[in-house]
Amino acid sequence: MPNNFLITGNPGVGKTTLIKRLLPHLINPIGFYTQELRDTNGKRVGFKIVRIDTNERAVFAHIEFKDMPHVGKYGVNIDILNQIGVQAIETAIRMGHPIVVDEIGKMELLSDKFQRAVLEALDLPNLFIATLTKSKLPFVSSIKHRKDVEIFCLTRKNKQIIFDQLTAIISRFVI
């Protein structure tokens, strides 16, 4: 049985919400999730990264980050991603805890350290749960084709089914 579970789906389908719903079912998870930042008119202007075990948080992508690598209209602060996201993955690896990553996407893949940490995590026996972009990026494709991963494609209609399947899987790891 694989120990690496990847959740993919269209933007806005609820991948992050699913990750957050799964957290109470995990024992001492370490990793991170992302939160959208919106202006007073409700327009998305960036993303915050939140470390699960410490609640450390910071803005890692924003439309006002001009002198940084860009994905679309967002400048990405790779240092923040490394300080919070990569360090969380590395801590989980060291401690043998379940690893949660939201998400393996274009912004995160700007960091070589992030890519190395994800590959190292996938090679371990730790429970690894991550959301994954649907983009056909080489790194993403290589992960999807690993024999030790199971992929769940989330839609608006199957959210509860996928949640139930993943909680059942998680329960097998905590016995």
C-alpha cells in the first residue's frame, strides 16, 4: 500500500479545504497550507503560507512583490517559502511525522530546496499528503508517475467521498 497521497483538481475546487479537514485526523502532522489573501473588494491579491505545527505564517506571494520571481501576476518570496514550508517538511522528515504539503504548484516549484524536500519526503515511509497542481510541469509529472503514490482527483461532486477515503487511509496509518 502506498504511503504518498496526492490530491489534484481544478483551482478553487477545495483542495486546501480538504487538507484542513484532514488535519484533525492526523497525529502530529507537520507541513503547511496556503491561504488566499483578498483586498477589501474581494479580489485575490496574494497567498499566505501557514505552518501547521507552529502556526507560523507569512505572505509568500503577492501582486505587490515586484522584484521577485513571478508566477502570473504574483511575485513569489522564495525565502519565505523556504523558511516556513521547506523547514516544516524537513522537520517532519527528521521527526518521522506525517507530512502535509499544500501545494506542489508553480509558485512552490520556484524553490529548488522545496523540490528536494518533497522528493526526500516521498522516499520515506512517513504518511505524505499533498495537493498537486493539474499543470503538466515536468516535476509534477514525475511525481504523478511514481509507483508509490496514489492520486485523488477532487471535484465539487466527490469532495465527501474523497474525504471519507482519505480518513479511512489515515486511520490505517495511526493504528
